[in-house]
Amino acid sequence: MHHASIRTADIHRAIAFYEILGFTVCERFTTGYTLACWMEGLGGRIELIQIPEPKPAPDAFTDEHYVGYYHLSFDLTGMTADLPSWLTNIKERVALAAQSQPEKLQPLKVLLEPTQQQIGDRIWEVAFIADADGLPLEFIRLLAKLS
């Protein structure tokens, strides 16, 4: 996959958020009428597109009848020893950045604290947070493969 595209109400706020997660801007451009960029990090690439007259996004995480984009998922298996400490670090980094840039960042919204989930023959550690526009992001870490 080349990239996942995310429409955002404020590209500068979204960039600040995704930079805390470990993404870096690799290309800035316009889509003809608005600002956009590609960011790389956590093993993938995202595209942020600023929407000039944004409407709030649907609540894909808690609305059980919602159909469409649900979440992006990032595998942190090789990047962290455990999700709880990774999430604590991200919370602290967002809180610190929000203090110095309250117009860009709000405190981190955790949608699902780290929990274990069996999917097929594997046990995963799973957590969800909301991005700067409230869109759900999943972070997973492989704990075990069952025999």
C-alpha cells in the first residue's frame, strides 16, 4: 500500500499530533485547492489533506451502525516492550506539547486502554486512541503465538 489518506480540519494541528507518534513530513503539496502532505512513520505513510470547511467526522469507534473507514492500525511489536508504557509516554508527550501549544493539541483521548485480544492463533496487546480530529487509531503488539 502506498499511503492512507486522512482529511483533517487543521493540517498544522494534525501534523503536530502525528509527529508525536513518530511520523515526519516527507512531502508538502497542494491538492489544487488546499494544503496537503505525506508523512512517514511507524512502518507506513499517511497523507493529510486540510478541508477548508470541515464538518465533524462520524463517530466510527462507538457507533455500532457506522459503515466505512474504521481505523488505521499500527504494529508496534518491534518498537516497544509493552503498550501500557508506550501509551503512557505518548500521553505525557501530548500533554507537554498541549501546554506549550494549546491551539494545536488537546490532551490525548484514549478510546481503549491496552488490553489483550486473541485473533486466530495469536495473542495481541491492543489499544485505541483518537487522532487530532477524533479518528480512531489502533496500536497492536504481538504477545504470543499459540501452538
